[in-house]
Amino acid sequence: MRIGRTIKFAMAGIAAASLVAVSASAASAASLGGDAFAGNCHAYILPYSAMYAYGHVDGPANECKVDLWQVNTQTGGMTHTGWSGGVNTWPEYHNDGVHKLSVAVSDINTGQVGQGSWIF
């Protein structure tokens, strides 16, 4: 009986760990990509509407900042939202085959800054 009880507890532990892993990744499941990392912070791009997206950051409160960059691939012109004071940036236009977005993240406690890849 001891072996059966040990197996039950082991299976329960595995199931609980799986649920934690799934819930932790659910926040970024809808992400468009462009992940950026710095210290304790993780930023990525989320859809706002069919033609707009915004930057989002996960990490300790008051430690992580996010900035969303936009480039026009035909003219080379760039704009950005500036470092957000919260977990989201203002939305920027994209998804037209011309504009690309990239998210930057800053961990103000470690001084680290990361930049994500450019996405359409």
C-alpha cells in the first residue's frame, strides 16, 4: 500500500506543477512575439485590434518598464511610445506589410535593457 500512496502523491505533484506551468504561460499565449528580457522583466507584443498592437511587460511591480518601437520599412521613419509607467504601452499601427514593431524592456533595479525582434 505504501508504494500505491507514493505513486498517488507523485502524480498529484506532477499534475499541480503542470497547472502552474500552463497558467504562467497563458498570459503570453496571445503574444505576437518579439519577446525581450532584462533582469526580472519579460516584455512582448500583444494584439490590440486587427491593425494595432501594444507592448506589455511582466515582472515585479515598479521594477519593469516597457517601450514599443515602430518602424516604417519603406521610409525608415521610427517612432516609439516612450517608457511606460505601467505594464502596457499605447498601441501602435502595424499589420500592413510596411510597419514593424519591436518592444524594449528595462529592469530599473539591475540597469539591464533588452530589445525584442521586429515583427509585422
